[in-house]
Amino acid sequence: MSEATQKGVLKTWKDDRGFGFIQPDNGDKDIFVHISALRGMARRPMRGDVVFYEVSRDAGGKFKAINARIEGVDVIRTSPKTNKKWLWIIAAALGLVSGAAAYAYYVQ
């Protein structure tokens, strides 16, 4: 369950461990943020960054930031990855068609 977008300042950041805590602007308790919540940012977070985020609860019931972004930092758009399963299916289908065409050619 997530709420509306909130704003805060990255109070602490442990880059070697990939997490930190956001001090919300509304005065609530600090919110845990993991690097995975900041996917696509053009740079790593730094202490003092202004962060926009949504709040959710983890499996243990603790609050955490999700869908976070750093103010003023570009989001890197990545092209969607092609599912390799489909490439294998297409290759197999082309192989069957080629084999059938070769068979038909030599049988005549």
C-alpha cells in the first residue's frame, strides 16, 4: 500500500551498503530508502539530496520509501529488453520453415 508522493531530504546515505534515511518535510519519522527505490537515476544519491518518494510498508511492517527520485537529477530511460525466449521460438520456427522448404525442393 502506498500513499501520495512526499518530499524530504536525504539525511544519511551509506553508499557502500546502498541505503539511507530520508527526513520528511512534514516532520514525520525518518524513512528508510534502498538504492532499488531510486532506479534509473543518472547518479548515485548523496547526503543532502531532495528526494520525492512514496511510502510503503515492508514485510515486517516498517515504513520504507518506494518509487523515489532525486530532485534535479535526470532519469535514464533504458530500452525494454527483448525476452530471449521469443528469440529462440522465432529461430526454431525459421529453422522448421527452412527445413520444410529444403525438403520440398529436393523431393521434387
